[in-house]
Amino acid sequence: MPVDRFDADHLMSGIVVTVAVALALVLAPSPVAVPVLVALAFACGRLGGRDAGIGSAAAGTFMFGWAITEPHFVWEMANGHDQVLFVVLLVAAFVASEVGARLRLRALRRDRSGRLGAPGGRG
């Protein structure tokens, strides 16, 4: 049975990709950045596992608060609407990364059980 073990490479990959995308989102309005960062956390969880998804969710939330909201590159949010979006992003990104990681594990289990039952497979 596949287990989602910790992998530092996947964690760092999720963080680096999310920081790069978040820096590009500095030019976009903050309501646009939230769904993009949530989708990115899901994709990282789906492709890289739980550690990549958690890294992406944490980095995306940090970059939203620090770089995307105005004033940029200051840990301060001038708009109350952005504070609400920050909390929504935090919760939604972690949930999306967990859903992606569980779908990844389910696919790995299904793939492995298919190979075990196949004529040329182990088992």
C-alpha cells in the first residue's frame, strides 16, 4: 500500500513554484490571485504529494499577505477585504492541497492494484 512519505524535494518544488507564480500575480488584483493560488496548491498536492501541497499552501498564503496585497512587499494589509481573502486563501489552499494529495494516493493505489492483478504483474 503506497504511503505518502515526506520528500524534501517535493516540498521545495512546491514552494519555489508557488513563490514564482505569486511574484507574477503581484500585478493582478488580489481577488484574482486567491483562486489561482488555491488551484496551484491543489496541483502541487496532486502532482507532488502532501508535502508539496502543504509547502505550496503555506508559501501562497505568505506571498499573498506580503507581496500581492497593497502595499506590496510589506507585511501589512491596507484593505479589510484582503484580510478576509487571506483567511479564505489559508483555509482553501490547505483543503485543496489535502484533496489533491488524497487523489494522488488513490491513483497510486489503483495503479498498483491494477499491476498486481495484471497477467504480467507481481502477485
